[in-house]
Amino acid sequence: MSYRLVRAERRGQTVRAVTLLNLGRHFALPREQWPELCARLEELLAGQQALLPVASTPAVEAAAQRYAALLLARQGEHQGVAAMAGTGPAVATGTVAVAEHDLQTVDVAALEFVRPRAVALWALQTLGCIDLLTGLGVSGPLRSLILGALVGRMAQPASERATRRWREQCSGLGELLEVDFEAMAENALYRAGDALLKHRAAIEDAVFSQVSALFGLETTVTLYDLTNTYCEGDAAINPKAQRGHSKEQRRDCPLVTLGLVLDGSGFVRRSQCCDGNVVEGTTLAGMLQSLGAPPGALVVMDRGLAAEDNRTWLRAQGYRYLVVSREWERQFDPAAALEIATAGGDPLQLQLVPDESGQEVRLYCYSAARAEKENAITRRFAERFETGLQKMAAGLAQPRGEKRLAKLHERLGRLKEKSRGASQHYTIELVPDAEGKKATALHFSPQPIDGSRLTHPGVYCLRSNETGWNAEQMWRTYTLLTDLEAVFRSLKSELGLRPVFHHKEQRVDGHLFITVLAYQCVQLIRRRLREHGMEARWSTLRDTLASQCRVTATFQRADGRTLHVRKATRAEPDARAIYQALNLNPAPGGIVKLIV
């Protein structure tokens, strides 16, 4: 059963019911409150209170405010609402001529502040998402839900319940899309995620093809890495939710892993959801095969994926690669190094060393800033380790100090565990007594191990089978991997990747994929703004655009009629600059006028 809001209209000798709004199947207001709702609607549309006003219940008031806003927005350019308000035929909108000294008052309480989301919709249209969903056979209501989920993730990242509340109460998205989100079911956003997952591969291919055409991207560089996020609750029915190493230090929660393949410009080519305890090195072959990366493409990875098996597989498949070496031993010769400057102006020394087999080259990089940081870390743990050894030695001279040899070995093992590798640079001797059960002395001395972080601080190594590159070219290409880390930071901190509130596997995958698509839109916006010299994080851009609102002003005219004007507020200079860079109207939604 579907409900409609109608008004009676006499035509000759007959009376007909004219539909004003389709209220949908989820209209829950009891029948006995319908007259109260209609009376409150007349008051809102006429802009005046009844002679003997009756206090409305919260449910009636909320419904009246909502339907009045819909009537003003949808029928502002038509005639007919005035008849419902009992003020006679509607007057055409436009400039209202008034006599001299004819004063009008503004009902400030009727101002409705709604943030426009035109920039996010522009990104979705530019990426071709709306036409793509239509071509995939996604229905109109479901398409609107998908757009609402994506815009909500960009504008107000939160859980699905919080996104629904924001979309209905704080956003003008429904007005821009001409959709009544409040009439949709509470669990409608879940269906949006399900629909996106159904067409995941097609959407990723189409979106990346679109950005490649927009910016002329060459798919010669492929960045691959994994990150994880934690789930709220135990997520017992999700097989992918597993305990593992949490990069957010949430060892108390099950994890899910997101793998991303990006090109050199930072756009996502393929995404994959994996188990929370997945081993990074086992995912590379499957991702590149599903991507269909062309032979000869360059794959850039961090040390977690740089296992020997992966490098062998890449060489066998004809891929070029650049990875962070997993070798423990460090080496560096300043006399054979080339000095360059980083993007921040810091000096960096590079030493290129060909491999004996001729299949690989190693690039040893030395950074003074990194050396200072590593020295501080090593010094802190070394001092902590020495303090622990001194306490053990002092206890041997005290009457009640621990002297049992087995217990002292246990304490020494705990100290080594907490030393973060500093203990390897010490020689330690516990001197037992004649019976071999108690210790009589503890001796220790520093013994630095060559090739370690202590002797070669600030040094890291890159490996590649691109033997024709020079040192600077190889390092500049490696810095693209830092862009991938920036992508993960944006996904987690700016787009609500963490935490995950869902428990079912399909819902979790949908949550992650919606976040990835929202990132594609954000990356498009930031790249276009960067072309105009505007460098900013998405959180900064979002706060700048949030200052603009869409308002409904109600004017009480001297002739008794009420003028409703709905428009966007004037954009601030920073927001206007964003609109100009994207070639957008700084007043989204236009102006809607209605006289009743």
C-alpha cells in the first residue's frame, strides 16, 4: 500500500483529488493524526499561525516540516500549492512589485540550513559513475542510494546509521538529486553496498579508464600495498575477520585487510578484501593476474611484499620491479655516493651497486635526518637495556637480591625482548658459583655488530631489475610509494575506513569498496585543484565547503501573501575559488521562489 498527500479541487460539478506528494509505503503516522498534519502544513505554507494554534506532537511536527519543504522545493515553479493553503490561486514567481514604504518581514525561525554537496556530485558525474550505474541496469532508487552513500562517505564519513541521519537531517543532497531519502527504508544503504559489490570489477575498470582518458595516464607504474582496519565486536560470522598484526595497535579487535593496486598518479586500479591475518607476500600474484597488468609494467612495493618468491615470479612474468630490500645487513660507502636533494630540500646520498648476477641492482640510500632519528631510538633502548643489566648486577651484591641463575636468565631474556634489537650489540656473561645454581657476578660490554642500524644509521636499500636506471631516477620512482601511504592515511582518517561496524562478510566488503570509490572522487577533485595551484588535504577542503548552506527564507508580504525563497548562501572566498577551479556554479541548486 502506498500513501499520497492530496488536495480537493473542484472542476465544474465534480471534485477531484490532486496528488501533491507520494508519501511512499513507509508512511507511519496514525490515521487519527492526519487532520493535525494537514492543518500544520497549511500553517507552514501560509507562513502564519492559526487563531487558536494547537500544539503538534513531535512526530506530526517533523512530518509537516519535511513535507512542507518538499512541496516548496518541488512545486515552487508550479501553481497549485496556494489552493491547499487556502489563499486562492497561486501567483507566478518572479519579481514582486510593492508600493513605496511597503515593508516585508523575515521569519528567521523558518531558515533551514542545509549544506550543499555539489562538488562531490560533480566528481561522480565526471568519473561517469551515474551513467555507468544506469548502463549496468541499476534502478533509479537504488542508484540514488548509491550516490547518497558515496557522497556521505566523502562529506560525513560515519556508520551507515549515522550517514542516514546526516543525509536526511543535515544535507541538501536529496534536493540536489530530487530524491526523498526519508521515505526510504532504514536498511536501504546496505542494498547500495550489495549492488556495488555485484559490479565491482566493471566499476573499477570503467572508473580507471575514465581517469586515464581525463589525465592521459600511462599504466606503466603499478603501486601495490596492503593495510588493515579493525572491526567493532567479535564479527564471528565473518570468515575474513581474523586476529593479526594491527597497524593501529588494536590487538583487541578482529581485523580485515584491504589490498590496493594504484598507478603512479594515485588512482586505484584494483582493490581486494582479504583476511585480517593474511601474509602480505602471498597476495601479489593473484592481484596482478586479476588486474591484467601488461608485461613490462613497473611494480613498486614495500618490504612486506619483497620476498624472494615474489621477485622471482615477477621476473618470470616479464614485470619490472622496484622494492624495499628485506636484507638485514647494511652497507654504505660515502666516497662512491651521489648527493641529491629531496622535495623538501634535505640532502640525500645514493650509492648504486650492481648485483654480481647482473639481474638486479641495489641502491643504498643515506639520509642524515633518518640517521638522527634512528640514533635517538637506538640510544634510548640501549640506555634502557644497560639500566636493566645494572639493576641485575646490583642485586647480586644485596642480601635479598635475586641470585638464582635460572631466574636471572629469565630476567635477561625479558630485557632482550624489550630492547628492540639493542641487546645484540652487547656481550653478557653471568658468572656461576661452584655449584652452578647461583650467579656471583654479571659482566657486560658493548660490542657493535657491523652492518646493523647501530653502525650504519640512516641507511636503507632498494632493489630492482631495472639495471639501466641511474641512482636518482630509481630513488625518485621509489618515492611514489610514499603517495600510497598517503592514500591509506586518507582512507582511514578522512573517509571513515575504520572502524568497521558490520558483522557480515558482504557488508564489510561493501563498506570498504564504498570507501575506495569515495577516494577515487576525492583524488579527482584534489588533482583538478592541484592544476590550479591549490594544495590541500581533503579534510581541509571539506571544512571549507561546509561553510556554505542552502536556506529557505519566508517573507510575510503586506498584501497577506507569503513569499518563500530557497537558495544557497553566498560562497566564502575560499569556497568560491574551489567552485571556479572546478567550473561549477557557486550557488548550487539555483533559486526557487513561491508565493502563496
